[in-house]
Amino acid sequence: MQRQTYIVHGRLASREIRLDAARHQHHGTQVMAFEQLAARLAGGFAQPIDAEALRDAIQRVLPDTNLGELDAIKLLPGMVGAGADTLYKVWRTGIDLSARAGEHPRIAAMATLEEAVLAVLPRAMLRPVDLADRAMKRLQHAPALFGEIHIQGISELSPCWRELLSALADTLPVRWNAGPRSVPAWLDGSAVEIVRSGPTTPLIEAASAANGYHEAIEALRWARELIASGAAKPSEIAIAAAAPAAYDDEFMALRADANIDLHFVHSIRVVMTRDGQTAAALADILVRGISQTRLRRLATLLAGTGLFKALPDEWQRIMPPEAPLSSPDAWARLLGGLTVDRWPDGTDHASELRTIIDTLAGGVAHAEAIGRAFLSSGAWRIWQKALLAGSPAAIDVTIDGLRQEDACEACVSVAWMPASALAASPRKFVRLLGLTSTGWPRRISEDRLLSDHIIPTAELDPLPVTAADRRDFETILRTTSAQVVLSRPRRDGEGRLLGKSPLLRGQPEARYVRRNRRPAHAMSETDRLLARPIDFGAYLQAASAAACWQDWQRPTVTAHDGLVRADHPAVLAALERVQSASSLAKLLRNPLGFAWTYALGIRAPESAEEALVLDARQSGILLHDTLDHAVRLLETEGGLAVARPDQVIAAIEAAATAVTSRWQGEQAVPPLVVWRRTIEEAKQTALNALQHPEPSLSDQKSYTEVPFGGQAAKSDGAIPWDPAMIVEIADTGFKISGYIDRLDLTGDAAKARVIDYKGGRMPPRPVILQGGKELQRCLYAYAVKALLGEGVEIDAALLYPRDTEARHLDAPAEVLEELAEHLRAARASLLAGRALIGPDNGGDYDDLSFALPANAPNGYCPRKIEPARAALGDAALVWEAI
């Protein structure tokens, strides 16, 4: 059979022609791009300059090449890509940079870069103009190499190839199969045979969707309806946009939900694959530094491979969840303090983990070696490609922009593609997306290195994107045989109104499509259930959700508000645990939160990220840590009661230094400037606390962070009792434990002063129980009496260092009896199954507010609080306590 060569644009057109040739057994058919044809005719192993080879060459020559006025920016991220784009434009247009170097310093700089790049590229790789020149000298071989040449689905050709095409037409048959497409004027007078046909007359519809995501949903609904009805095969359906990358994330997510074979003609982002995510996780560590969160992500993706292969399963449990571990020093402190029993398999793997941390600490300067150490297979190839495409300092950005071919087969699938690819490879049923005033046609932008005032844009880019978009739109309308749906979004992702594309002028009026409409044909099972409430309502989960929502709207207490069966085992277990002051406060003021936390084990997620400022809870812990260290130091130097002011200041300085060092290794701390200010504030507050003029006790000894009720000691300091002793509040069923902030004792332990530090401001009125919020002072006083004996005289106080004021508790025995009564009522209420909301639900400090209905402080909580108060009965009386 006679040899035929097809010149096409894009991978999809190449695949479809090859498939057609295979089906019809057309031997001798060649399919290639025009630059491949030129390289074949040039001979001598000549080939076009590969994109990756060009980027690699630019990256290699930039550091050592003097680029004149571009020298200051040559090592910035993005320079490699900008240089490659500019050189491609220059080469396709046929501009001779060397000959025009005297026109402008920027042209001279680009000429220098071009010369340096060509010097390091393989000799077989030639610029388009060089390929064309060599091919022109070997035209006599063209008939044997190509037979007949068919230019298929192309409406324009770069200027660098036009002369060669005309010369080929004088040597062998060349047919430009334009069909209904426009034919470029430069073909007039050439020997190229123009094959034309009349335009098609598809049914044209227009639709207006809510936004881009809605457009994607409607497109897949449309495609599934065509396939399910038998009107079209998947290979006859195309969805296109001028710039499809804006919709890629939506289609990637919807493709899995809809279970439709949707081929991404223009390739997919590598970060949408596991290998891409692995490379991105490693890049994140090298660029932004090591941290616990980033290492967990990388370790999960590389589990059981590379350097992580030596670590046992579940080894990540050794990392404290609240610690950022954001420096090699922090990891060194963690690994240095690990014992063998902390590892899941009982074997010490600190050396293997230290090797991983030390390797990652090399940073972007050793990006290639680190990638080779951690990555393999596809992830390693992505890593190499990213290093060729840009600077290691911006490798995370480079990986995010890389793409790879979609594994889904194009010729038997619904195709999602750029409009240019669809114009070159028509399909019967087409849906065009993104027809907005700025999206289609796209606007012309100046070149990043050769601006319009240096080389006019019309000369540097004779095939501008605006003209190409208009041409592709007209071509699609002329070559689609069955149906074209023109779709546009009304708003962008941020809710701004979008204008109509000028290309919609003269087209049918757009049908307004609501986002919550009931589709005639669903995209997926999820879409079907949402479109058919009756079908969805048949699911038990849906019935439960509907009942829950209805109950939330009723101003009464229901099973969906926290009513459970009496004596529930989980509730019993929560009440039998050893309680703390905070857990009992939660029981009194938030029974629902108590059940969630201690019966169901629900916890708010803890962030290990660097904090901008410490929250109120963390600030309190910092203050307590500083006071604990300072008082213990003073006790070793004669005692807090007799310490001079200068001794107190020195002790606080030493304590702050120790606490700062420990926090930086174990806690999330703010940026350095803010952290220093926070430490200074903590030191001043601690000084106020220790200099508060409380009367000294006889032969006073002071203790801090004193454990009781089974709590372990935080330090090796002295303790006035056995911390393992059980402390039970009489006649309530509650056992308590905790840490007393400060305990002052006389030498004979006959008198005790219990001080609870408060980091906030002192309330304007005296408080006793404060509606169930303030329990520490009373509970700690009870614990001291239980552990030291009934004969001890106790003074309990709240100390507010910021205001240098203290509030002492009058008649602690009477207050404890009142508290015990409230605790008995709360216990009985919860055992009866009333785990309802309280005044703390939905507040600023409710760490479980995420589990409440949306906007609970303004809807659910005000609606339910009074019915809950009535249902709780005596258990709610504590809310009114002073």
C-alpha cells in the first residue's frame, strides 16, 4: 500500500488516526507533528529540541552566563521556565536574536542565553530554523520518506515551517485537509492542495450554570445521559474549555464519584497521583523545614520503603502530638530521651530515625541526593523532572505545576480537553465550558522577558492566544456533527459575577440552570439520591439524619439532644474514672460535653503547627511552669517565705530559661519575636505572684505542682504526702486527682495555705463556685485536709498575678458541702440518661463546639437551654451559684 504521512496537532488526533489505520489495516501510515517530519527529513539523527532538555540546559548555563540586564534575576525561581518559553517563541517565529542583538540590551541578553544553551545541548538537537534548513537540502528524499502528506485538523502553522511546507508541496503531493476550517492566507499561490468541505449544522444549545464546579457537574450529567440513552458512545463525547486547567480539580474528583472513564487529553497534574504526593511531601520538608506534621505525611506515603523500611509499624506513636519538632535540635532532644519501651516492637530504632532526620536536614542544597535516598520508581522520576524544570529552592512549586499523561484510554472514553485539541480532533457531541468575558477568548499577555516595547508582541507571537481561541471556537462549531452545548458560569469561585463571552453573540439564549435543580439524569449514585428524596429517604441513615434535624428544631429535649438510656455502661465508666477539677466543672456546666469527652472519647484535634500567639490555656501553662521552677529553686536556697527580692528575680530568670528551652523542644511556640515578648510577660506575671504580700507561716515550706490522687510527680521536688493515696469526696461517689499550684505549710503541718493561680483578670465581684466554673480552690482544700488530716487549718485562695490581688475562700467546709450536693445531683441526672447541654455549650471556650449543629450559639443553644434546664432539675441549680 502507498505510504501516507499525516501531520496532526495533539496526542488525541494522533491516537485516533492510528486507531483508524489499525482498524482498516492501512499499512504504511505515519502520524507525526510537523517538527518531527522536518527532523526525519533532515536526517543524521536530527531531532527537535526537547522541552526537558531545554530546561536542563538553561539551568546548567544560567549560573555561569553573564546575561547583562537579566543577570540580577537569572537565579530567581521561574527564570528557567520564562527563558524556555521565550526561546520557543523566538524559534517558532524565526527571529534571529544574534542579528538583532544591537537593537536592545534585553535582546542581546537572550542571544547570549541562546548561544550558551545551544553549546550544551546535544548536537543532534536543532532549532526549528536549523531543522528546516537541513530538511530543505534533502527534499529529494521526501517522496521515499513520506509518500503523500496529509495535514489533518490544523488551521495554522508556525512561521518557521511555512517555507519548508511550500517546498515539500513542489516535491510530492501535500493535501491540507481543511474541511470547514478557515485556511491561512499564506497558502495562497503555493502547490499545497486545499481540501474543503461544508460546515456541519449541529444542534446548538446554551446553558448558564452557577459556577465552575456546577458546570463540571452538569457536563458529566449530560455525558452520562447521552451514554445511557444510547444516543452516543463515550468516544463520541467531548468536554472542552479554552483553559481546562481551571476545571481539572473538579473533574478529577467528579470522575471518581461518577465512575465514568473521563480521559484528560492535556494530561493530569502529578500531585493528583500517589507518586506526585510523595514527591511533594519530600519537597515540602526541604523547602519549609522539617516538622512533625510534614514528617508524618512523608512517612505515611513511604511506609515500608527506603529509609523508613527499618522502622516498625506504628513507630509514629513515639512523637508527642502537641510538639512541633520543627528543628533538628528538637528531634535530637526527643530521640535522646526515648527509652526502648516507647518503641512498638521493643527495639531501639533511634539511630535509624536519626539518620532520616539528618538526611532531611540537608535541605534544598542536597535535593538530588535526598531524593535518591528516599524516592524510587515514579516518585523519583517526578523528582528528577522537577529538578530539571526549575530551581531546587522552588521545587515544591515546580512539582505542583508538573503534569503527566492520563492512564485512561483516550479513544474509547469521554474526553476532557483543551479547545485546541478538540478543533484538531472533532467529536459528534461537544460541551464547551467557561464561556466568560475573560475566559474565552483569553487575553493576550506580553512575553515575560521580551516585552512588547522590545519586540512587538505581534511579531514575537504571530499566533496570539486570543485569535487562536476565536479560531478554535469557530472550528468546533463547524466540525461538530450532532450537538454543541455552550456553557458559562454566572459567578467565580469567590462569588463575583462574571460577564458573558463575546463569542456567545448570535448564539441561542442561555438556559438558566439552578444549582439545586433536580436533574433528568443523575451523574452518579450520590447525585441520584440527592435528586430523588423519596429514594434517599428509604435509607436508614437518611431517616436518622432527617429525624435528628427535625428534633434539633423543636424547643423540647429529645433523644437527639443527649437523652440516653439510664445507667448506660459508657456513662457509668465515665463517672467511675478519677476526676479532675476541669472534668467536674464540665459535668456541672456541660453534661453533654462530659459525655462526649469521657464516655465517647471525643477530643478536639490538637495542632502541632507553629502558633502565632499562645492561647489562654497555653499562657496559663507557661506561667505555671515558670512559677513551679522558680519556687523549687527558692526552696533550695532557704525558702520562698524568706527570699529577698533579688533572689526572687534571679529564680524567675533561671526558671524562664529552663522553661523556654523545654517548650521549644516539646511545644508549639510562636515566632521568635512574639515568643520573646510572651516570655517577658510570663516573667513579670510570675514576679507579681511571688511578691504578693501573703503573711508568712511559721517555719514555712512551699511546694508547687503538688500531685495527689494518683498523679505522677512532675519533678523530683519534695512532696508533703504520698501522691498515690486515693482522695474521694464523701457521699458523692467521685474520686479526684490533680496538681495543686502552690501549697504553703507550717513546719508542724498544722496550718496550710492552698493557692490557685489565675492567669486572667480578677472578676469585679467575689466568687465562690461561680456557677460551677471555679472548683479548684475548694477541691484542693478538701484534698489537703483528706491527706494531712482533719486537724489541719486550711486557707484557700485564688491569686490573680496580673492584678496582684488574692481572693480567699471563707468557710471552706460549708462551700464543699454545697459543692458535694451539686455533684450528687449532677451524677444522678447523668445516670438517669440526661446528657444535655449547659451554659458552656457553644461558647468561645467550648472545644467541642464543632460537634454541635451549625451556628449553635445563635440557634440551637438558645432554643434548647431552657428545656434542658427544666429536664436537669436540681443538677442545673449550680448554674446560679455565686
